Amino acid sequence: MGRSSTSGANLRELMRRMGHSSTRAALIYLHGSPERDREIAAEMDRKAREAEEKKRRKDAPEDGDEPEDG
């Protein structure tokens, strides 16, 4: 099942394909790889940077907006 998990199938799909009725049984046969760990980390980093950029743009003053003196 290790190779089939890199196909993009989710756990439920893999369980059905392998004939497992419990996640515990399915997880025994799942194996990670350093390459997949790097892919996951890169995607999480991309999403975090995207969220930070979106927040930064939201918090930035609009063009022409000047801070008001109190």
C-alpha cells in the first residue's frame, strides 16, 4: 500500500482498495518517504506564505489613504 498512497488517494479510498475496514489496519501498511515529507512541507509552507500575504494586503492601507492626525 505504500506506493498506492503516493497516488493522491485519500485514506478512505486506500482502505476500500486494500479491503481494510478499520483505519488502524490501513495505517499499519502506510509508509512515509523523505520525498513525500518534503512535498508536504513545501505545500504547507506555500499555504502559510499565501495566508500571510493575504493578511498583509488586507491590513495594508489603500492607495491614497493617509493616516489621520488625532
